[in-house]
Amino acid sequence: EVQLQASGGGLVQAGGSLRLSCVVSGVTFDDHDIGWFRQAPGKEREGVSCIRPSGGNIYYADSFDGRFTISSDNAANTVYLHMSSLNPEDTAVYYCAARWGWGGVDLCSPRIYNGGYWGKGTLVTVSS
């Protein structure tokens, strides 16, 4: 059974930081791209950042480069998203997802990942 377990969300003040974790099981980690996505209230789900753990290739959506950092611990089948300088507009449910690693890592959209596997999200709330 494929499982993606996201954790690390919570309540943080504006300007603060959080680190999200996504533990992946049931698939060959190195054969997959792992992505972080988020969905704010009343908005569509959007791509944040994606990583190809086997080669270290990384993609960030424009809005997040510089504030968010994605990384992986391949031995632990875990992908992290370190978020800094958070603001209330970052309030959302954050999801991790996995897809077979074809094409470029910049194929980092919910539509592309809908053919893969999704975990339950973790809620991040940023207070002003």
C-alpha cells in the first residue's frame, strides 16, 4: 500500500518558520518525484515545490523560491519543506504527493500529480 504521511503543520506567527515532513512508503523512492502542494481556503490547489530525490533536481514555483526550501533524506524516504518568512497568505493545507519520475521535475502541478499518489494534508496557519 502506498502511503505519504505529511506532518509538521501548525500555528505560527507571521515571519516565523516551519518544517514539513513527508514520509513515503510503498513505492521505490528513487523512481519517483515528490511534490509539495497547498490549498488555501476558497482557492485551487497549487504547486509549491518538487524534487527528484534520485538526482537532486529541484523545482520551485515562482512565488516560493527564496522562502521555501525542499530537500530529501533518501535513506529515510522522506522529503522536507522548510518554510520561512511565513505570512498569513501562506495559510493553507499542505499536501505531499508522488508520481513516477518521467519528464522534468518542473512538471510540478496538481494535474500532473493526479496520476500519482497523494497523502492527507497538514494544516499550516499563519497568524498576523
